[in-house]
Amino acid sequence: MTKSVVVTGATGGIGLAVALELAGSGFDVIGTARTGEKAERLREAAERAEVGVRTVLLDVADATSTVRAFTEIATMTGGGPWAVVNNAGIAQPGAIEDVEDDRVRTQLETNLIAPARIARLVLPQMRQRRDGRIVNISSISGRVSSPFVGWYCASKQALASVTDALRIETAGFGVKVVLIEPGNFGTDLWERGMALLPQRKTSAYSDSYDLADDVVRRAKALPDPTPVAHAVRTALSVPRPRARYLVGNDARAGAVLDLLAPTALSDYAKGVATGLRTPPEGITRALARLTRRHGPR
Ligand SMILES: NC(=O)c1ccc[n+]([C@@H]2O[C@H](COP(=O)([O-])OP(=O)(O)OC[C@H]3O[C@@H](n4cnc5c(N)ncnc54)[C@H](OP(=O)(O)O)[C@@H]3O)[C@@H](O)[C@H]2O)c1
């Protein structure tokens, strides 16, 4: 029998890539969208890719919408989905000093509380069937915290903690729980996040916020999220998936550096990268000489 998989936030970026990859690999994919118009666009994208994707309306940050969507999904799948990919997410940027409680709550509601709520809705049926999978999309930010994205990192680090606990709790019932930890991929996540930046001009950190615009512009040139879709497919296809999949060279390098580099050194590097620290004159001159000699590539 075809295995059904729900992919939350399947209307763009990683979620769309995952939905199309899974549908192309023979899964019965139900992609969630926040509006009818976005659901329609998702079905059209699936048609263009010559695969079938069914859609359900869902705002993961709204408990009522979530219960309604998973009741509908239970009917569509004859009891409940075989797997869920908790992908829907937002990125709230801003210095810890600048981000107000409401925005913190929305960040945590969407990236952390929602995947746990969805797990509660699908687990009874998975346990009963003694088969099922839950794949949570975290990030390298779930391991490494950085200035000006502290609340996003907190949401992903907490998601990693919850996922680790859930994996052990459900293993005896035949349910496998996997964490995917992508590095940086070219999606709209950060451009959309920048619209949520608080106190843009009046902040004590506005110079760093201006620097972040460049980072977001460069993010458009990042690779497309196909490798993340492949990792999710693997997590859902192999008999014994790994607990975690780090995806992308930057994620793997970041994880190793985080383990090896002394905190003072990594704090310093993150400070320089975000414009909070200025490197000594000698280092700046040496870097400029290197750039002149080898040129930017
Ligand atoms: N891009 C990266 O480099 C990267 C790296 C590591 C991890 N991730 C993670 O990957 C996941 C997908 O991000 P992305 O990069 O693909 O970003 P994206 O292009 O902005 O896509 C985010 C998706 O989540 C949906 N979404 C947001 N809030 C929602 C809500 N309350 N209810 C339902 N759906 C909601 C969006 O739907 P709408 O279109 O309706 O807004 C969209 O479909 C996130 O969890 C993100 O943290 C991304």
C-alpha cells in the first residue's frame, strides 16, 4: 500500500522540494498550505512536475486549524498518515534586546510547539499501527547559536531536544523520529524574516541590521534545497533511519567547528561576521592583500 506523508508548509522552499521529491518517489503526499490560493499553486507545481500532491489548509501556529486539518487528513488517509514532515517554519531576526514577547511567542509557536502538537495528534494511530515516522526539520542553527538570530536558534535547539526525547519515547512502539539539520539553502526564509525585523532604524544594532541585508541578498545565490529533499526521502525510505541528518557542507563544517573551537574564538568570529567586532588593523590589511593577490572568486 502507498505510504501517506504529510508535509507542512509545502508551498515553497524546502517544503515544496520535499513534497515533489516524495511524490516522485511513490509516496502519497499531502502538502499543507495556509490559503486556498497557495494550495492551488502547490497542486499546479505538482502537475508541472508530473506528480500528484493532495492539499489541506493548515496554519500550524493555530491549534484549532491544526486539529481541523489532521481530522481531515485522518479521513483522507483512512485513519491517519504513515508519516509527517514538520517543515513549516519562520525565522524571526533581531537582537535579543529588540525582539518583543509577541514575536518570540510566534517564533516558538510555529517552529517548536506546532511540531509537538502535530506529533500528539498523529501518534495514537501510529502507535496502534506500530509503524510511522516523524521527521522534524531543524537547522544547523539548532546546534550553533549566532547573534541577531538568537530566537530562531532557540526554537531549533529546543526542537532538537524535543525530537531527541520523542525518538526514545516512541521507539518501542515502532515509530521512528528523525531530525534533519540543513545548512543554508536558497529559499525565501530570511528575506521574509527581514520583514519581521523590529526597530530597524532606531535600534542600537542598526548597523548590524544593515549588514544583514547583504547577507540576505547573497542568500539568493545559495544552492536550491534538493539535498534536503533527498535527506528526507532517505529518512522515510530506509528501514533504519539515522537519528539526525546534517545536510550541506556548511552544516557539517559548522557542527565540527562548534565542537572544536574554543567559545572565545567562535564568539569573536561571530562578532566580526555580524559587524559587532572590528578585527585588528593587521588582520584587515592581510585579508585585503590576500584578496588583491588571489581576487574574489
Ligand atoms: N532555507 C534554509 O537555509 C534553511 C536552513 C535550515 C532550516 N530551514 C528550515 O526549513 C523549513 C522551511 O524553510 P524554508 O527555508 O523553505 O522557508 P520558506 O521558503 O519561507 O518556506 C516556509 C514554509 O513554511 C510555511 N509556514 C510558515 N509559517 C507557517 C504557519 N504558521 N503555518 C503553516 N505554514 C507556515 C510557509 O507558508 P506560507 O507560504 O503560507 O508563508 C512556507 O510554505 C523551516 O523550518 C526552516 O527553519 C531552512
